[in-house]
Amino acid sequence: MAKEQNKKDQLKKAKKFAKLAKEGKNVRKYKTHTQVRFFRPKTLKLTRKPKYARRVESGVDINIDTMKTQVILQPVTTEKAMKKMEDEHTMVFMVKNEANKRLIKEAF
């Protein structure tokens, strides 16, 4: 009895594979895009792991009060700067390269 059941299972399997061989495996068809815009598939986006810190401030805690005195180096005393003081009522200062507008404003 077990042999007959085994034979039936094997026959069933053979028919299944014969059908597959005739039809061929399901071949993936190309997708037809109906929209104007093509969206690229989302891929894996890894988080950044920098080898070194790009800014000094990111690694070191800087006291802003001590930074204020170090931002402005000296006033510029060229003829062009003096003319600007007389005509436009503006002063010209030399500042550190690392200073941004926010730091310069806080320094005053």
C-alpha cells in the first residue's frame, strides 16, 4: 500500500514538472511605465562615518565669551577703510577666518 502511494506521489510530481517544462518557468516581464516621470528604486542608504571631524568646534566645547574677544583681531586703517568711515559711517575690522556673521555680531 505504501508503494502505491509513493508511486502516485512520484507520478504527480512528474506531471507537475512536465507541465512546467512545457510552459517554461515564469519569465519576468518588463514593466511598462505609464507615467511621465520615472522613479528610481530606493536603495540602501548608509549613515555617514567620517574619518575625522571637519570642524574643530564639533569635537571641542568652546566658551563663547572667550571666543568673542578673539574673533575681532584689529581695525583696518587703510585709506580705503578711512574713506568708508567718513562717507558711509562704517568701520572695517579684521576678523578670524573661522568667524561667521553670528560670532562677529555677538562680539560687538
